[in-house]
Amino acid sequence: MKKNVVWITGASSGIGEALVYEFTKADYKVIISSRKREALESVRLKTKNPEDVFVLPLDLEQSGSFDATVEKAISAFGQIDLLINNGGISQRSLAADTSLDVDRKIMEINYFGTIALSKALLPHFISRKKGHFGVVSSLVGKFGSPYRSSYAGAKHALHGFFDSLRAENFKENIKVTMICPGFIKTNVSINALTGDGTPLNEMDDAQNKGMSTESCAKAIRNGIESNKEEILIGGKETYAVYLKRFFPSLFSKLIRKAKVR
């Protein structure tokens, strides 16, 4: 049987890197993208079958190049069955202290970069009457929290866009899985932007105590292969989604006291 092909963005570290190992172990062919070619090459060489991994550098802020990048991705193995939109950047600053340039940068990478790449690949999925988008959002794509205003806004926007895309392309057999991780032990907080656009360069305590990237990647693959429309991943922080839905006033009281920095 011909192997399925998955394209993973943000694949040079963190959840993305763990996804590369998870899908190669499951005998997929994998296209890996981020801005860092050397880091991608290092990840490729650590996989079970490096010959089944294609390195394709990608900058989510450069959406004008995506049509050409998609052509390269398709030609790597002749098809793409699954795109996991994992690339992005986080935030650690109060809304009042965050410049509009930082708001725009986070939206450009996390939202516009993601939907631009997905729209560039969509005709390939439609022509094959088959395709799957995995979209790494966040629990704060379901609710807002302090120090995450721009990040939460971009992640909320992804849910609206991909819910619409799913409904519009149902007859073309195109699926969407929204992936909402909580605290996962990655460098996301270290690389997160502060109000003036500089990186935080600190590890959040909750992040440091979070779920391993390996466990997160396994949950993501299981959710995608089960064709789930949305998956929540993490520890007790996932309960906040249900608290927000059923007891919004209580949630509001608790979230403003939460230790999120």
C-alpha cells in the first residue's frame, strides 16, 4: 500500500518535532517545515526512515511564496494527505503593555500564515476528493486568559475559519481536526513575545511541569486518525473549557486569579 503523506509545520522543535517522530514511527512519509533548515535536517536524521522525510523550509510570515512551496511539497512524494498546521508563536504580556505591532505579528504568523498555507493546499485536496487539516490551536483558542490577549485572539480566529472550511468542503471529503493543547513541556514560553516584541527567555512554571511532547504527539495522531473534529490535550487545565461553557461567571472569577505567568 502507498504510504500516507503528512506535512508538519513548526517541525524543528517542541510538539512539531515530536509529531515527526510519531508519524514516521507509524510509517507515514513526512514533509517537515520551519524557518530553520539545519534544525530540520537534524530532526530528519533522528527519524526511523530519513529517506521518507523531506525537508522544506517555510516562513509563515512570507505567505506570498506559499503557492510555490505547496508545489514543492506535493512533488516531494506525489501527494499530500494531511497538513498539520503547528507552526506559530506565543505571547506573555498584558494587553495594555503590548504594542499593536506585536498584535499584528502574532496574528500574521498564527492566523494569516496558517490559513494562507491551508488555502494554497486546498485545491490539491479538492482535486483528490480527499484531505485532512490538523490545526494546532490551544486551550486559549477556547477561552482567553491574562497575558495571552493577542495569542488567544489569533487562536480563536482559527476555530472560526476552519469550522467554516469544514462545512464548506464536506462533500469533497475534506476533514478538519482542531487540536487544543494545554500545558505541554516545550520552549513555547521561552520564545514567546513580550509587549515590545522581544522574547520572554523564561520557562513558565506550568509549562515546565506540563505533559511531555511525546504524549501530546501520540494524542494528536490518535485524534486525527479517529477523525475527531476537536481534541483537548493536557491535564486538569482542560476542564477549564467545560467550566467556561457551563459556568461562565465562575470561570471569569477563577481565570483572573490563575497563575499563568
